[in-house]
Amino acid sequence: MTDDKPGLSENALHPERQHARTRIDEPYAAAAKLIQVSAGSFRFEVRDLYFERGRHTAIIGPNGAGKSTLIEALLGFRQAHLEGAQILGVPAARFLQSTRHRKRLGVQLQRVEYEDSSNVREILDLHLALYGKQDPQVAQALDIEALRTLPYRALSRGQKQRLDLFVALAHHPEIAILDEPFTGLDRAYIERVAHLLRYELADLTIIMICHSVEELDTASDVVWVCNGGVEYRGDKEALKNRLVGAFHAYLQLDDRDQINAIYQQLEREGATLRLSRPSSNEISVYGTQELDRSIRTLIGHVAFQHFEFGPTHYRDMLHLCAQGEQHV
């Protein structure tokens, strides 16, 4: 059960709607006035979507909500109705038909496969022939030389992911599309790629389908896909503040009357943003920093069976968005 707090305007929750008409014609890294996809019972529609140049944008949301659909439609990999779609200032259809323009793009998708008879050396040589450059910092971060002599069929999932990321990033594209880039990587390579994205490739425009908090940590902006559309597009910290605030507390108490009274008290708190009952004897509350004082007062006067409290994290926002909960 989730109770909603009043006071957030529609424009506050959906800032992309407020400025879209005046901003959509500016030279964004990618933009579309309309994306519509229909496949069986699935319907997906986004209006006035844009991605800022030089920003790292994480696309987040529930499984099956349309995250991959959005990217595949924009890139022409999925049949869709597009209006006003452009990539790097070029109409999307013309961009994707042009070898010259496609060199400005880097793509890592989950379903890419090479012939089993291929070896990594051939794939790397082909990449170099197509793009004319390979950044040694990208190669070092992904330890690509350790893969060079291997046949493609011998690669593990994590090794294939490293190769795919190299192919997407080594030529320093103007815009890179990454689909859950940390999937399959062990902890050491997750840290290496995260560092690569934050620092060596900080100036690139990156659009990333995001599954983990480590991926989200490398992004500055988010696009929240939910229920067949986009619920939010904008600054990551702003969405976190609106959804989960700065403070979270979990309280557990077996006294039913007392926990009901505490719930009602927190419901009236102006600092409360989200309030729920995971079970009859539990309370989960998110709010602004001012909620900290109220929770500390409660803990000083009530004998809770269990309690946890502290600052919120991006994982809280990611978890909430993955559940598809829109109302805040």
C-alpha cells in the first residue's frame, strides 16, 4: 500500500512536457517529437523526447515497459512510427542510411552475435578498418589484448560483453547507445568501465539502458519508462529527491494499535514523501531530511522490535522505478 502526498504539479513530475515545444528543435544528440510502437497487445508512445549533448542518460523502468523498444525504434531496429526523429542533428532515417554518419555512433546491444568461426582478432581488425582509430585507454580498461587471440565461440559472457563495449566505445563516437553495459562483467571490470565512463569518456553523449545501481551512478540524467511511455526525463538527483527524498526509515513493531497510530502520525508529517506498510507490523517511510528528527523522537519513546534509518540512495529510486510506481 502506498499513500500519495499532494502538492507536486504535473509539470514538476514531467518537466519534459513543460519545455518540449520550445526545446525540441534545438540540436540535441537525439530527439523525437513522436515515437509510436504497436506489437500485439503492447503499445508504446513517447512525445517530445530529447537527449542532451555531452550528457550520460540512464533509461530506467520495469522489465517489459519499453526501455529497449525506445532505443530500437529510434535506431531503426524495430518497426515504429516516428515523427521529427533526429540523431546528431540529422533526420534519423538519413543518419542510419549513411556510412559517414553511422561512424559517429557506437552501439552495444544484448543480442549481438558474431559467426562462431570468427576470432577476436578479425573483429578488432574490422572495427579498425571501419572507424580508423581505437583508443588505447578503452582497450586497457577492457583488457582487450587478452582476448585478441581467442576464437569468438570460446568467449565467456563477460568476455563477449567486454568485446561489445570495445566495439561501441573505442572509436570515441559522438553518441554511444549501451544496453545494460555492466551485465556479465565481474566486479573488477565493472569498476574499470565505470571509471572509463565517468572520466576518459565523460565528454561523450551516452544513452544507457540501466539495470544496476553501478550503471545509474555513472549517469547524470534519467529517462523513466513506465506503462508504455515516459514518466520523467531530466536530472537524476531531481527525480531522486521527488521520489524518495533524502531520508528513509524502516520500523517494525508488534503492537498493532501503536503501529497504526505511528503510521497516522507519519501520514500527517509534511516531510513525508512516501509511506507504505510492507506488512501489518511494518512501516517504510521516505521523506525530506526534516523527517530525521521525527523518527529519532519516535525511536526514543517507542520500543520497536527493529528499526533502520538513514540517507536514501540511488538504489532506492532505481528499485521504486523498476516497480513501475508512478504516483508520488
